[in-house]
Amino acid sequence: MDSKKIMKLMKERLGSQYRSYDFNSKTDVLRIENTVTGKGISIELPKIVANWENSKEKAIDEVVYYVEEALQVMGEEHTLIGKEKNIFPVIRSTSFPTEATSGNPFLFDEHTAETRILYALDLGNTYRLIDRQMLEKEGWEPERIRQIAKFNVRSLKTPLKSDTVAGNTFYFLNTNDGYDASRIVNETWLKEMKKNMKGEMAISIPHQDVIIIADVENDTGYDVLAQMAMSFFASGHVPITALSFLYENDELEPIFILGKNKKRSE
């Protein structure tokens, strides 16, 4: 399976009615637009190819669902009024666009050297990123969105599964509610987790739908965490970062893990 074959499958599934496709062979990115609204979404095909190797047709099912939902949302008008309980933070890599293709800036905040916080209006099966135009239209201040989002993320459940490898304990959160990685901004939860650590606390958010917290008691723990983060990063539909973070003094610090050595990001 290669990018061109994946693209052919996606076109067959999505159809040509009200759809246009533009493939950039240099970047292996497929741009899909709704011809009625002129809005669209860009898909990095190599990631779908990698997922195909593990999930076969399920990989196509998931991305087709994601595209259809996204294009539908882009064609609708949405309001924040009365939807306060549906506003959440979402974590993205620093390479994620800071504005829509129309040039309308998203509301975002710097988070770490590797990540940014954007804000989303949950629509049930998908969500819409909140942009400046949306705020101005409804007369909302950015700080209001930030406070509501932080309050709402604290209300999300944090069910954990754990595994012990070579004397190190790894905790996994994967609810598939779209905001698993967003829990990293829940400072109260992080502080509670820190109290239970026997060694150093490290965190990975390789993609949107998982967060890994490691209780690292020896050097092997860093190696295992690095391998996990890279594996999840490669398979995620919305990858964030393959790097991990140390959680010390209530702050997140990116670290590079090479062999049995860890290096703090400069």
C-alpha cells in the first residue's frame, strides 16, 4: 500500500459530489474541499499508509469519518452562547497552523516548546476550533474562553490503566473522547499524580487520544517511555509530539531521551 492507492480508496469512499481533491506529490498531502463552501481539510497520507499496515480497512474508515464530519462542521454556523459546557482545550504541536486557510486566526496559547493550546467547541461527534472571528462576532473575550475551558477539562474523568516494566510504572489514559491529551492542562490532576510517584514523573502526549504518565525509578524507564511515545506518535490520527516531559515544580520540561541518558530541551 502506498499514498496513491490510499488516495484512490479515499476518493472512492468520499465520492465526487460537492468534493474536490488536490494532491501534492512533493509533500504527500491530499487536500479535500467542499465545493459549496470552499472550505476543506488537508490529510497527510503517509500516516494513513502506516496505519493501514496495522489496521487495514479500519484505517480508511476512521479517516473518512473524520473528513466527512470536519467538512460538515465547516459548512455550518455555530454559536458559543449557551454552549459553555462544550468548550475545551485541545493540545497541538507547534507546527499546527495558527489560522484557518481563510486567514482567520485561531485562539491559542503557548504551552511548552513542543506544544500549543487551542480551544474547541464540542459538537458531539466532532468539534470546531474557536477562532478570533467567532469571538468578535459574539463579543466574547479570549480570557473567558480560557477560564471556561480550564474549568471544563477538570470535570473530565481520568480512568487509568497501568503496567510495570523493569521496575517502572506506566499509567495510560485513553477514553477516546477527543480530549485525552488535553488532561495535561489539568494542573490539579497532575499535582495529585505527582504525590503518588516514587521516582521522577514524566509525561508523554504523543497524539490527541492518549496521555502516558510514567513513574520513572531507573534509566530503563526513560528508554521504555521513549519507545512508547514514538510508537503512539506514529500511529495517531492527530499526532502531537514524540518527545516526553519531566514534571517538576509544577512545570513541564521537554526532554530528549537517548539510550539510557536523558537531556533536557534547551
